[in-house]
Amino acid sequence: MLKNTLSLFKKNPVVSKAIILQICISLIAFFFVGGFIENIFSNYSQAKSFMGNNTIIRDDSFSSGPQPDFNEVYTWLSNNPSIKAFGTSVEGFAGMNELRGYRHLDANSINYGVVTLMHIDKPYLEADLLNIAKGRSFNDNDFSNDLEHIPVIITHRLGLDYDIGTIFHEQHFNLSFEVVGILDSNQKFLKDLRSPDGYEIVEKLDVMMFAPLAPSAMNNISVANIDDFVQRFSNFFVAIHDNVNIDKFIDEINAAFNNHFSFTTLENYYYTGIKNNLSSMTHYFIFLGVMLTITMIGLLGTLLESVDRRKNEFGVRIALGATLTKISLDFYKDVFNLFLISTVLVSFIYIIVAMLTSLSIGYITILSILLLVLLLSVLICLYPIFSIYKIEVVKLLDKEL
């Protein structure tokens, strides 16, 4: 059958044109539609590898999402066995499984708006936080005991001299708490932010705790690699102003969440993103519709042309007892095999181009999906084309026999 199919390809110019047309259409579809699908799968895969499975994601587009209050966050953290205890050494961003917010990835840099939350001991927070270093400087002895329960706010550094202390002083000046000190990677006091020499630069600190960030903090983060990203983290010690009760402090934390963050799951992040972008995908669907239409026309034209060229063979096969259905199906198989061959050729071209250019190797991972869609599309076209083809065979035989 393959020999007959290739012979038909050589002798039939209509088939040749149809195959060339389909190769061009398939390549365009693979690169445009494939690029869109690859972007979804690639970002999902990167997000999973960076953030782990126990993740809550934050993004500006989910302003209507559920807003957890402080107690809900605490409950989730304390009941999740995968959450690391405060004080555990964390080497690198990819190894951290804390609850975190996620903004987006792109090809040129890693742009995040991230908030990382870690275990907060609620009894300690309620009973002892008010007694921690009100209005005085700290030193290592101030919190050498019970280190895992120190209330700390952490975030990424926005520049050499722009950190969360600056953010809170500039945009949350009316809060009942403030960032007054920096902790080193061993959770020991490193710097009093109220000292005359200002905010000290910390090269690299492990991250652990809780951070309501201002919008400006989340819109200006751009780092070249994960190591640089980790180096931008710092641990900060929080002091509550005099005569402020813990309920007010918790209310302010909740307000910071409600004003600046919304949360969803990793899967819902991509599901909602695709749903919200369906309108912008209209041109993809139009393109696919045009591709299928041209494929149908190409198949039909090729089949009808083969009827006219092989009418004598029809007569012989009818005389030998072959049915119209059998004759029609045999000729359809010949042409369908040609389109199948062309699809395989497109696949090889696609892989070679992806390997020789700057295209992400991720394109190849979705090649099977696109190939399946293409084959299903041709199969969907089978019945109407075959029906028309059979009618034309009958008309021809009525004329010739």
C-alpha cells in the first residue's frame, strides 16, 4: 500500500499540491498554537519545580479570590506537615516548601511578587509579643531563647538600600508595629534599623516568616537567577508600639493581606488564567478552523481528482464484484496515507528547527498533543468527505458504465 501511495503522490499533481499546502499549514499551526500551549505547560512546570506542591499563589489578577485572615493562615501553616519549622536552614529557593505567593516567569528574567509565610507560635504571639523590646535596641541576648518563635517579617530586597524597613516606614507609617532590626541566617540580631547609619546591607540570609508587602514591592522585583533572588531576602525583627494590644496588631496584619494579596491554588491559577484569556485566543481558534477547512478541501479535491483519473480501474473492480464502499474506502486510504506521511515529515521538521534554534525544547514535549489534534481533525473530516466521494463515484459509474 505504501508503494501505491507514493506512486499516487508522484503521478498526481493535485495530491502534491495538497501535501505541500498541509505541510505549510501544519508548521504554522505548530509554531503559533504550539507556542501558546508550550507557554502554559512550561510556566506550570517551572512554578511547580520552584514552589513545590504545598503552595498558595498570589497574583494581581485574582483580586476576587478568597482572603484568608491571620488565624486561618496560622491554622493552615501549623497543620501542614510539609512546612519547615522556623530556624531550619534553607539553601536556595527551589528547596523551600513554605507557603508563598507567585507572580510570573518570563523568558528574560525571573519576575516575582513573593510573600513567604512560616510557622508563628500563636500563644507566644498573643502572650509575649507585647513584651519584646519596646523602644529599645536589641542584642543577641534579647532572643537567645526560644528562637523558633521569634515573630519576624521577611521579604526580598528591592535594591542596595531599599528593603522592607523602608517600605513599612514609607507606606505603613500609621501601623502599630515597625521593623526595627535585621536577623542573620542564624536568626541572631545583626542590625538595629533605628541606628544613625541606616539600613545595613545583608548579602545572604535564609528566609522564614511572614510578610505583608506594599504593591510597589511586588511590581519591581527582577533578578537574573535564583541565587541572586535568595540573596535579596532578609529577616527582620518586629516591634510593637507601646499601648497597642495584640488584637489591633492582628487586625492590621489582616488588613495588609486584604489590601495587597489574594490567593488561589496552583491549578486554579492556570485554569483561571486560560479562562480569562479565551477572548485573546480567538485568533488561534479562527486559525485552527481555517486550517481544518483547507485540509478538508484539499482531501476532497484530491479524492475527486483520483476518481476521474482511475475510472477505468473502477469498472474492472466492479466487474470483479467489488462494492462501491470498498472501492471508495481503498482510494480514500491511499490519499489519507499521504497526509499521514506529510504529518510525520512536519514533526521531524518541527523537532529539527526546535533543536537548531533558540526555541524552547519544551515545544517537543507538546508535539504529541498537536499531532494527536491534527490526526483527530483529519479523522473528523473522514465521514463527510467519504460520503461526498462515494456519491461522485456513483455519478461517474452511472456515466461511464
